[in-house]
Amino acid sequence: MAKVDGAVVGAGTDLDERQLDAAMAAGARFIVSPGLTDPLARAARERAITFLPGVGTAADIIRGLDLGLTHPRSSPPLPAAASPR
């Protein structure tokens, strides 16, 4: 897929450095994870690959910014306040 003209290939669901390295070896240019972990964020930054971690709170977003991340994504997709009770 990485050889398709104009395609940008990513990989998920990456949970650790081993999966990050395998994704990069397969040609991924970004990775997606269901959550934000410091080891995976640091590894992605060290390897200069875009990391899209799932964040559920403002604290997660701030922690991601502190770790040098620029592309958080909402996870779960609905805000916690809108979750069914």
C-alpha cells in the first residue's frame, strides 16, 4: 500500500515500541493508539513519526503537548459528559 501513488499509510492499533517499529518497517508514516502512554509517545518522537493517541480528558491533551505531540484525537468519540448514563 505504501507504494500506491499519493497514499499515506498509517498503522494502528499500536500499543508499544515493538509494534511501532514493525509499523515503520512496513512503511507506516503515522501510528494510531487507543491511548496516550509516555513510552510510546517518546518512541514516536525519537523516530520522528506522527503519533495520534486517543485522549479522553484535558489532562491527556496537556500531557501529550508536554511530550511534544501535536495530533491528539478524541477517544472515546463522545465527550464523557455526553455519555449515556
